[in-house]
Amino acid sequence: MLELKGVSKAFGGLRAVDDVTFSLTRGAITGLIGPNGAGKTTLFNTIAGALAPTSGQILFEGNPIEGKAPYQIYRSGIARTFQIPRPFGALSVLENVMLAPIGQSGERFWNTLIRPGRIRQEEHANRDKAVKILDFLKLTRLADEPARNLSGGQLKLLELGRTLMSDPRLILLDEPGAGVNPTLLGEIIERIVDLNRRGITFLIIEHNMDMVMNLCRPVVVMSGGRLLMQGDPEDVRRDPRVLDAYLGGAA
């Protein structure tokens, strides 16, 4: 579904991502792990279009996407979350989800004058869809709550909900378990599994190794900007290179 071929991203003399090649199978939940500074988030940003690769090729469903703008990649079927959620704090949870679709008629000011009916129709459809998503995420009781009042775990669920408004085929999750209490982490994992059963493919950066080992098949390991290995969780857990990367101080 997603293929990376020799992808590198350099910042001056620093190669934060260095000749990374791997592929994602459609329908899989793939874990992306590595010590801090391994290049994981830079790789995410490169896939999602926030950064253009210095070299290499990224193919999504056979089509090159490297160097495209984030909105173009979003429209192609790839959505992402961020390690630190950035909701519109003063807006309600429901409004935050409704904002996610791009290309809404109301984004063009003249449509408010010449196509008000079309705007109302789209808003009703977006509201209905957002309500269903919040129900799926068990956030319905918080729909009218300002987003700034949510806990860390609830914000992670809200981020996931915003991605679902675009009907993505691939979701990039950046540390969905970070700062989340065990109860809400269980909810997040359940939602990921449920969405995966519905056909959504996932690539997940995560430092919670129990979550990765129980949820992800396969696991991709990075260290120092390079791909260290890719394999089943059991193989990754036993690989001496992985142990050295985490315990031996590799950056």
C-alpha cells in the first residue's frame, strides 16, 4: 500500500532520515519504533508532506507522493495525528471534528452569498458524520465541551476522530499512547483494532512497547536515521541490534 524507496531527509549536514526502504501491507497495523532521535517523526513528516525528502521515492497505492503538499496527500487517502494534539481549544469537540474535511463550500466567502443552501447542506452532512464518529469514539457526552477541557487521552481520541472525517485508507498515528492513562489507552487500542477490521491500514509510532508488541504486526525499527530491521514483534524483541539501540545509547 505504501512503499518507501531509499528515502532520505537531510538538514544541512545532518541526515535525520538516511536511505530508508520498507513497505506497508494493506490492512496491517505496522509499528514504527526506535530510540529518541531515531528519525521516526521526521519520516512521518516526509510521508505526510510536511517535509519534502532530500532523495528517494514514496509511493502510495502505486502513485508517487513525495514532495506533494500535505493537503494533496490528505486528499489521496492518508491522514495523520500529532504527538502533541493541537485542537482549537475554544471550539467544541463536535466543531473540531466538523472542521476536518477540506474543500468545504463555506471556505470561500462568496459562497455564503450565492450558495447558502449548499453550505447548509454540507454542514448538516458533516455534523451527522461527526456525531457518528464521536459516538464510535465514546466522546458523545463531551460533544459540546470546549476541546481545551479534554484530558490527554480524550485529545488523542479527538485527533483520531478528525482523521476519520476524510475516510482515510491509511492513518499515521504519532504516539497515540503518550501521556494516556491505562483506561483510555485501552479505549484507543480498541478503536484502532475496530477501524483496522473495517479496512483502515495503520502506521504507528509508539514508545509503549507492550502496546506495540501486542498490537502491531509487523514492527519497523529505526536508529540513527536508518532502518535497523523489520519483522514480527517476537523477532524484534530478541534481536541484539534492537537491544543495543535501546540500551546501548544509540541516537
